[in-house]
Amino acid sequence: MAEIFSLEYPQSLGVYDHYADAQKAVDFLADHEFAVENVLIVGTELRQVERVTGRLTWGRVLSAGAASGAWLGLLIGAILSIFADGSSVVVTILGGIAFGIVFGIISGALGYGATRGQRDFSSVQKVVATKYEVLVEHKLLADGTALLATMPGSTGSNPFA
């Protein structure tokens, strides 16, 4: 699978500030019969972005733990109910939910307590590229460069041109 993400002697056709611009360049090449199966779009200059979504309190931590535990308990209860006889199906599912809530509250409390107030916020993280480089097989560099030079409004920059 790794071979699909590699080129033999890759060369840069252009560097773009936005993925959409790199994608437009490759689409332009495809529209003009260029062998785009020999092209890669590579995100470079990676950075991690963390978006803070809220303040963490004991109440939020315990309620989130209870909610996620309830879902886990529902799943486990539903699976176990397959093996239960008809009258105990509901009891099995409700028991799974109750067990899940308790487990979720305990695991949430232990995790939050372990931070000792050093991380009193919730967040989501993402790794993003700040530049997008269009690479091509070395033998197609001249054709690709010439073709992209005819692209209306081309914003890429080729460091080797």
C-alpha cells in the first residue's frame, strides 16, 4: 500500500497555500490529458491545532462519563440479551446500562482526578498542513510545468523553475 503513495524521483510542479488550489492544478492537468496517476499532492509544514471547546468541572466530567458509560452498557446489554430468555431481555439491557453508567462515572472521575487540575478544559486536536506541494514523476516534469503555465490564474510556485 505504501507504494501507491510514492513516486520514482519526484519533482515539484508547484507549491500552494490552500489544498483547493493544489486540487485545481491537478484537475487542470487531468482535463488536459496529463498522466495524473503519476502525481501526488503532499501536505507540508504540518502543525497541530487545538480548539478549546469548554471548561471542565467535576459535574461535566461525571455526566460525560455517565453518558458514554450508558452507551457502552447499552451495547453490552444488547449483546448479552441475545443469550437471555424472553422475560429477562429488558432486565439484561437495563442492567447493562446501569453497570455502564457506574463504570463511566468511575473511569471519568479517575481520569480527571489524575490530572490534578492541570487540564481543566476540553478540546479537540487536528494536524493541518500549511502548504500543499504537487509532485510529479521526474520524466513528466517538463510537460507538467508547461501545461500548468497555461492554466488561467495559476497561483502555484515552482521552486525549480
